Amino acid sequence: MLKGGAEDGSGTVLVLGAGLVVLILSGAVLLMLQAGVAANRAATAADLSALAAADTLRGLRPGDPCTVAAEVAARNGAELAGCTAEPGDQSVQVATEMAVPLLPFPATGQARAGPPP
């Protein structure tokens, strides 16, 4: 029989440590991916909200542009963080926020709809 001495079982500890590092890195990557998806959804909600508000501002649908933008943002899982409607040049700027589970800050999106500046 061979005697292992003081290093008996050290391979198990190293494998467990490496597994823990892989698990932590995987969790960090998943959080980053989740934040990216939420940012994309917030940007999409902002785009759709700005387009709907611009249609309202042009008279293509009834209502207040910012109210319509808030409704469209809510239907897309976001909250309207800001809305500026300028009737003179018929443009609308919209900002949205969307909560991200396990992250302390919301994902945000901004969009502008109307004729070129």
C-alpha cells in the first residue's frame, strides 16, 4: 500500500473550490445576460411608446400623447419615467424604466419619434 501523507484528500478540496468558482462566474454571467435582456425590453417599450405618442400628437389617434405613451409602456412591462411632447415640431421624447429581478437598479430606455431634428 502507498502512503499519501499530508496531501490525502487535497484533490477533492481543489475540485470543490474550482466548482465553486465556476458556479459564481456562471451566476455573474446570468445576471449580466438578464440585465441585457431587460435593457432591450426597456428600449423596445420606449420605442413603441414614442411611436404611439407621436401618432397621438399628429391626431392619428385620440388622447393625450404622454398618457398614451404610459399605457403602451405599461402594456410592455415598463413604467414611463418621462415624456416630452412638442406640438410645434410634432416630436415626442420618451424614457422608460423596467425592474430587473436581483439587481438594485432598473433597466432604462429612451426614444424619440417625430420628424428629423
